[in-house]
Amino acid sequence: MPKSTCTISFYRNDLHQTKLSRDRCPVKNCQIDIHRHKAPFQRYKGQMRYVPFCPEHGIRVHNNGFVYYNGPSKSDLETSTKRNLMFHNDHYVENFLRNGNKLESKRLCYENSEDALSYNVFAQLLSNGDALRHLVSYIARRRIVDDVDLYLWGGKIDLKNGTVTKYPPLDRVRQHLEGDIKPFGTEPDIILVVPKQVVICIEAKFGSKNPIAEDKEAREGEKPKRMDRLLERYCRRNTLIDYRTIIDGEKMPKLFYEQLFRNIIFAASMAKLEGSDDWYVVNLRNQHVMNVKRGKPESMPILRNIRSILKPRYKKRFLHLTWEEIFEKVIKGHDGLANLTWYLKNKSLACGRAFNVL
Ligand SMILES: [Zn+2]
């Protein structure tokens, strides 16, 4: 089995800026013949495959970027994962990777991992609590003075005590709407909660697109794929909220962004359990990717589409934000967040620039 003792993390300036090629290691000046070494990888329930590997730099080289890989053991995976987490990486390994508190918890060693990006940015905002409050105030368009709780993949991140605890309203909404769906129930990437006041669900994208409903029947245990089935399950069978006050059933658009729709239903339902009607859903995207992929699904404007399914009173509960905007509004110039600024400026995606952050 291939192994590597490399523990270094690679950023934009360490990598070739030319279009990624699987012929060589993307690390500058690397002389290793990566085709002489192969490392295994497996998609969810997929077949094991072998891809070129650089033992000197401990990375697998894929078509669309690289993956930190130190070897096949559990502790090798911990090493690889930590290399992609610049902030609070022990907390992640301890609470998510070791005890399986998260689906696909092993994928945070991917260069293009949305989860690793979300963890780095939001855990670091949490450790500068005023920055997280500032972000919530910006989204809710009013001044928030109380502490904000951060939930990643349904777990409350407590950096001081080193723990992760579940969000009971999320569990209750899941039981109510998705009791028969396993293992992939609805899991908002990021939930920001000011107890009894505000609930914000954030669906974060790094390089990928927002999934849409398809004209296909779901298999047993899967979430619905068709729009009518989604509306049936999440709206009509939902007794936590009166969906008719929120969703405008008359105007369903052709492209139905099912993941964002589920986030809206979950945010409204969880807020109800918090005893509040103040909820928001944010689609957080990458401006740089949207610029590069103009005309492709990754850059489709979605604000109007989503707002068209909301009743007038709720239209502005859905927001579109970019990582770059969060940088401008909350991170830039913040004394405690100089290292997060560095991270966003130097983070790579497919070995090139990840963000439009100057
Ligand atoms: Zn190399």
C-alpha cells in the first residue's frame, strides 16, 4: 500500500497554475513520476479505483484537483484530513471523523471539499464571536446582540469545551418529514441559531451546482426526486407549519431547486420549534466559479427563481451570498481573522485560484 509522511498543506502558490494535468504532480518542481505509484479511492458504495499518487507530497492526483492521502489506516486519514483543515482541525477529527457524527466525514481531505471550506471559515468565525454576530445581523438585516450558535451538519460546534451536540429541532423535523429516509436525510450544511430569535440555514457551494428536481422516482429510503413528490412530502404532510402561508403553490418554476426548497421548509419548521418566525435560507456560492463558468449550471441566477415560489411576505427570507461577500463584509480588516484572510486568498480549487479575493 502506498504511504506518505508528508504533513504539509498546499496552497495556490505551491501549485502549477496551468490547467491541471494528471500526468504530473501539481506541486511545483516535483520530479516524482506519479504513474509509478497508485493510491486507492472509493466513491460512496462505488468500486475501488486506483489513481496516480505522489508519495513525496502525499497527494492523489484526480482529474479535477488533488486529495491529501497519507495511507490506508485510520490515523493516516486523520493526518490527511488535518492537512486540509487550517483551523480547529483536532476538534473536527475528535468529534466528526472518529465517531462518525457526519455522513461522508472522510471526504474533508479533498481539495474541492465544500465541507472542509465551510468548516474552516465558519469554525474560525465562531472563534471570533463578534464576526459571526455581524454575519447574522447582515443576513437578518437587524442588529443581533446575543450569542450565535453554529451547527455544522446538524452538530453544535463548541470549541471551548471541545464538544459537538445535536440540534433537537433538526432531529424533530427530520423525524416528522423524513422518518423513512436513510441514510441521506436533509442535512443543512450550516445552521446559525440565535436561540428563540433567528434560524438561518446556509447551503454552501464551492465548485458544484445546486441540484434540481428530476422526473424520476426515488428508490426506497431516498428523498423524493420529482417536484410533485417533494411538495407532497415536505409541504402537504407537514403539520409543523402551514406551508400555504409561505409557499406560493401557483407558480412552480421549470427548474425546481429541490435542495434549496428543502432548506426553506426545514428552516421554517425549525424556527417554529424555536418559537420564532424569523428564519432565512442562504445559498452561499463562489463568485470566482460563477465568473469562470458563465452560462453553465454552476452560474445560473437563482434568486428570482427561488423567490418566485415564496409568498410576498417571505420572498426576502431567501438570500444569495458569495464567499467573497462574506469576506468583504465580515472578515476583511478584522484583527482576529488575519489568518482566515490569508486562507481565502491562498486557497486553491483545481490547483488554481479559488476565490475572487484581493
Ligand atoms: Zn509531488
